[in-house]
Amino acid sequence: MTNTTTIPQYYTQIKPLAEKLQRFIELGSQLGILVDPKNLTLTVYRASEEPIVLTNEDTLTIPEFLPGRCRDVT
């Protein structure tokens, strides 16, 4: 018996979520991370800069919240 995970349709509709995260940043949030399971990316939203898209070749660092810690994006 195999165990498979199905990504619900609403998870694959990233654009509305990206717009919400951008709005949260505009309203004062300092950080937002959007996981795109279809494209296997993370988009990091920070109040001080443009969104950054990370792939499995990148490392996620959030020094303002987790100083000295980093995580490979895989």
C-alpha cells in the first residue's frame, strides 16, 4: 500500500496568497514566507526589501527572527 499526498486545488493558487502577504507587509508585518509546492519555491517577503524567491539551491536565513540559524531550501 502506498501513501500519497494530494495538494488541494486551493494550495496551487499562489497569486491570491502572494497578494495577501504583500498586503500584510504593507500593514506592518515584518516577514512573510510563501511556500509554493507546485514550483518548489519559497518567496520571502520583508518590509525592507522586494520579495526574494528561493529554490532548492538556496539557503533560507531569517537573522531578524532566528539569529545565527539557516536552513537549506529542499
